[in-house]
Amino acid sequence: MKKNKSKKNKFETKSKLIKKSLSVQKYKKKYIQKNNSFKILQFLYYSIYKIFFIFFLIFIFIKLQDQKIKKENQIKIALCTMGKLENLYVEEYVNYYIKLGVDHLFIYDDNDINTEKISDKINKKTYGKYVTIYENIKDRIINQKVAFTDCYTNNKDLYDWFIMFDMDEYLVIRNNSLKNYLSSPLFNQCDFIRIHWKIATDNNLIYYDNRTLFERFAKNLIKSTFTKSVIRGHIPNLTYGIHHIARSPIRNISCTNKGHILKEKEQSRDGIGNINTEMAYIIHFNYKSTEEFVKKYKIGYSNWTRNHNLVLKTKLKEYLRDNKNTKEKIEYIEKELNISIKDIWK
């Protein structure tokens, strides 16, 4: 009997242990299931949170970009220029500056009366709303200074910035758009932004061909201390000089292309010795081919009295200084101008 009872007790003890083990396993299983469910929920929660946060950052970025674009679009930019013997390039010039971000171009046609007009070279359907052309101006516009002063005075309250460039000068903005560049806080204190030239040589081309200026001449550029101005609008009684303002009734601030305020001694100079083209520069297609330079030399320049001998000799010396002097070029110049190059250097 005792043996049977002992066996029975052992059996019951084993059964209890088995049941307990099973219950522990069930508990563990439930715990694991609950824990897994919790982990899944936790994973989903953090995933949703991360996705929401990413979308929030994207939303903020888009909003900031929209504000930036709106700010850029709020500023209006005009370009004032005077053209003489630029008919072959006027459409390239207009197209370039519209793509750059200029809202309107005011062109003073300085070609001789009864010759080909600048307006004949511009597609009015394509460019009409962007361009205003003043023709037959010689009775009231004697030179570029008067043209630029006239342009600014008549339009100063319609635009935030004015580009005062010749028709052979092309503004290059590095790694930026023109409107974003001019709306930068760098220029909050600036009334005039002084931008350096890079002079394009003739690239050893004697004769004109119908490729673009950039295709033909933009390879060899010479750094120059000379600058041109981009001018803030709304300045009263401003008078323009050749490269910059001649005077204004209030003291205005000139800055470099990086927004650094120029010293008082540099304010009125055409050239700035510390050349910097980090953010912007001007490609000055001053010469083009030898043939085109000689043709313009014969006619004279808008800035000066026609055929002023001293000025013309200076222009020719500049050409011979900046460009390679080949035998073919020298012979072409001497024949077309009926001069001796040796006499020019005397």
C-alpha cells in the first residue's frame, strides 16, 4: 500500500510539475506574443513618426523655397544699353539677358539715320514685351552718358535694379540666378554693385563668321581692373558717367560683387585694383574679329566725339596690346586704315 501511495504521490508530483511547466510555457508564449505585438506597434509608431517628421521637413523646405522664389520674383530688373554697329549680335544679346533674368531692356539705337535699324533684327513676336527701342535719337542723345541718365531717370521708380552695360558686355553670375544674386542680404546696404571686366580677345580670328560670341571669343579672357555698375532703383537726380554714376545729391554706397563696401577713394574710380570675380563678372567682347574691330574703329565710338584722333589711336593701341599681332592682322589693319602701325607707337 505504501509503495502504491508513494508511486501515486510521485505521479501526482510529476503531473503538477508538468502542468506548471506547461503553464509557464503558455505564459512565456503569451508574453512573447504580447512583447512581439508591442515591438511591432512600437516599430510602426516610430516609423510613422519618422515619416511624418520627414514630410514635415520637406514641407518646411518647400515653404522656404517658395518664399525665396517669391522674394526673387518681387524684384524687377531693367537693362539700359546703347548700340552702335551691334546689329549682328542684338538678338543674341537680348536673348541672353532675358534668360539671365532681366525683366526689360531699354535699347538706344545709335546707328546712323537711314542705315539698318536695331529693331529690324529683333523678332517682335518673341521679344516685343521685353524690349523698348529708342530710334533716331541723335537730336537729343549725344553720347552714352546722356542715354543711360535718360533711361534711369524715366524708369527709376519702376525697377529695383538697373544694369548699365554696353551691347558687347555680358554679365555672368557664378553658381546663382541673377534675381537671387541681387536679392541677397549681401547687398542690403549697397546702391551700386561694381563688377569687374574680363576682356575677350579676338581669339586670332580675322574675319566675321556667324557663330555666337561665346563660341568664337569666350576662350581667352584677360582680367581687368575696370568695372561697370549695377545700380539700385529709386535714387533721385542721378547722373550717369561712362562706367558709373557721375553724381547724386545723396551719398550712395558702392560695393564689390561680394557685397564689401568700397573705400571712399575707390568710390569714384572706374577701376578697382583688387580684382575679384568670385560671384560675378562681365565678359567684355571688346574687339571681336579684326575685321569687326577695324569697321568700328572707322565709324567711331558712342562715348566720344566721332573720329577723335587721340581716342581712336588709344583704341588701336589697346587692340594691339591685348591681341596677338600676326603678320596677316597687321597687313589687314594697315591696308584698311591706310596707316603704318609703327607710326601708331610713336
